[in-house]
Amino acid sequence: MANHLRFVGRTVMVQNGNVEAAILAQDGVAEAVRRSRYYEKPSQARRRRAFEACRRVYCAEMARRIAFLARSARQDPWPGC
């Protein structure tokens, strides 16, 4: 089930009807090809992977917070005020 969740609710912005390019940009395939053109030093690769991991954690946390604030059936935090 977890593998299929990434396909649910995916929104892709398409310009000029070019769906293939929009999907490739969304998945990061174009960036991977561009990155593999030249040699990447191991220290730069570690730095890039660490940055991407931090960005994934940050984006997941912000999405969790936004979903928490945007939910419709939440209790009143200060009842009686």
C-alpha cells in the first residue's frame, strides 16, 4: 500500500500540453540525467544526498503541520471562551 500512496493525489502542472516533460520534471528524471553528465566528487554527492534527505524531512513535517491545521473536524482548544 505504501508504494501506491505516492501516486494518489499527485498534481502535475503542464505547460503547452507537454505532459511527458511535466511528469519527467516531477519525478526528477531530468535532474538525474543532467547530474550524471559530469563527474560528481564523493564529498559533493554526500552533501547533496544529505541536503535532499533534510529537505524530504522538512517537507514531510510541514505537510503534516498543514494537514493538522487544515482539518475540519477538530476540537476547540479553548472551550468556554
